[in-house]
Amino acid sequence: MRKKRLGLMGVVLVILAILLVYPMDTYISQPGGAYNLEPLVEVVDGDQDDQGTFSLMTISVAKATPFSYTLAKLSDEKKILPANKVRRDGEDDTEYNIRQKRMMSGSQFNAITVAFDKAKLPVDIKFNGIFVMMVLDEGAAAGVLEAGDRIHAVDGVLLEESGQFFTLMGEKKLGDEVLLSVERDDKLRDITITLKEIPGSEGRAGLGVQFEEDRELTTNPKVDFQTSNIGGPSAGLMFTLEIMNQLLDEDLTKGYNIAGTGEMLEDGTVGRIGGADFKVIAASRKGIEIFFAPADDLPEEVREKNPGILTNYEEAVKTAEKIGTTMKIVPVKTIDDALDYLAGLEEK
């Protein structure tokens, strides 16, 4: 009898482990947190005596288990996301995480350049080769290159200009060997790859990788970030405001606790992001008083094809009304919209 009970207990434990731990090919998103940017962003020798705060917002995205999937079905503050809404086609978890980190570094790059431009300070930008985002399974580089690699030279030619990689690779044919100088884990190595047809390209020769051109930014004063555990581009607007607040002697916050979301594009436009509703919930819980939301344009054809779709601002307002927060939701299309609103605030 005792062996029977132990066996039954073992079965129960296995079932519980499956429910709690077994990863599904589905994701759960939910409200994350609000993080004061002053300790996360440092302009060396910048202004640090401001009374208010600028905060970035996060959402939590994690692989579902049967248990968390069931909970999400019963909650208004959790969303179930199919894998194709999170990862790109053919992208594995490692490549997804690298892409998220890359988007974060891109948002920081644009935040610095826009903030320094507004503060009328120069920046120095140098081309830094090619950053590998994803390696296609059937491509020539499969098993050789890895997401996160940087390509600095092709056949001994240093990549020093934008478009140079396209030109050099465009001259290659199927079966050609190409010698690449690749940086991985801070070490340079030479890698030779025989070119194959790029999957889905109808005969075009190439490495079979998705990549971005890499750039190196130098500023005076220097800007440092401590955001290694956060990914994605959505903190760009708030990074820009925090950098400006440290570059300038005035207190842009006027003493308020301010948060927001939105990708910072190179021209100062605030781009659309995901999860605006959950970020409003998280901001309200943290006592944020003012929340900037992208007032992105949705063309009529987009609205027609996606009934019920909302701009980030519309989504933020709807959520704020639903949870009954007193937090002020402010629409912004550009960094100037945010700065104009702050300029018009009375000191707290």
C-alpha cells in the first residue's frame, strides 16, 4: 500500500512539474516595472540635482507553461502571444534575445544623437562593420557564423563605409569563397565561407544571414548606460529626456515623476511600440504623475485591415480610464512635443 501511495505521489509530482515548468511555444506578457533613469544613465559630470524623475517602463514577456497559460486566460492583465508575434520566422531564443539587446543599443544610440543635437553639442559617428542578427539554417554561414558576430573585413578589405558590405558581397557568385574578419567575444578571427544560394532568394549568392550596419558613437561628455538586463527599443524617448536633463542645467522634470514609452528615431520622431496598455498599468502602480505615449499615425487602410486597432496614445488613454488612474496621459509625436509640454509645466 505504501509503495502504491508513493507511486501515486510521484505521478502527481510529475504532472505538477509539467504544468509549472514545461515550456510551450507561446509567450505570456504582463505589466513590468518603472525604473528611475538617473542611476541607469550617466552623463559624465552632468547635472544630477534634479527634483523629479524620468523613468523607463517595461513589460514582462516569458515563455508560457501550461499553468501560466491557464492563469493568463483568466486575467485581464496578461496576454497570450503566439510565437510568431514575438520571434521572427526561423529565429531561435538566442537570436531573439540578441535582437532585443540590439534594439536597446539602437535606442540608446538615437537617444544620444537626438539629445546632443537638441543641446547643440557635437557627436562623432564612425562605421564599425556589420552586426550579424540571425543566421539562416540553410544558408552558407549556418554553423559557422553566430548571431552577435561583427564582420570587420571582407577578403582583406576593411569595412569603413556604409554600403560597402553590400557592394563587396554583390560581386560574388555561387561557389565563391569569401574570407571574413569576424569579431566574437572580443576576439578577432578569420573565417572562410563558401557562398551558397540565399534561402528564398531565387539564385542569389550570399552568406545567408540577417544583419545591420554597425556604428560607433563618441561624445564629450561621455554617456554610460547600466541597462544590461533590459531589451527592446521602447525606452528611447525617456533615454533622450534623461540625457538632456543631465546635459542642461535646468530641471526638465519640474519636480514631477514622469514616465513614458516610445522608440526614438534618428530624426526625433517618437515611434510606435508594443504593450502601451501594460506600461500605463505599471506606471500608475509606481505613482507616476505624467505619462508620455506615442501619438503614432495609423493610415485608414491600416485601420480598415485591423478593426479595433488603436494608436499607442489611444490605447494608453483607454487603459488609464479603465483602471481609474489620475496619471496624466500626454500624446507625443516627436521629442519636441515632449519638450514643449515640459516647458509649459509649472514647477511642482
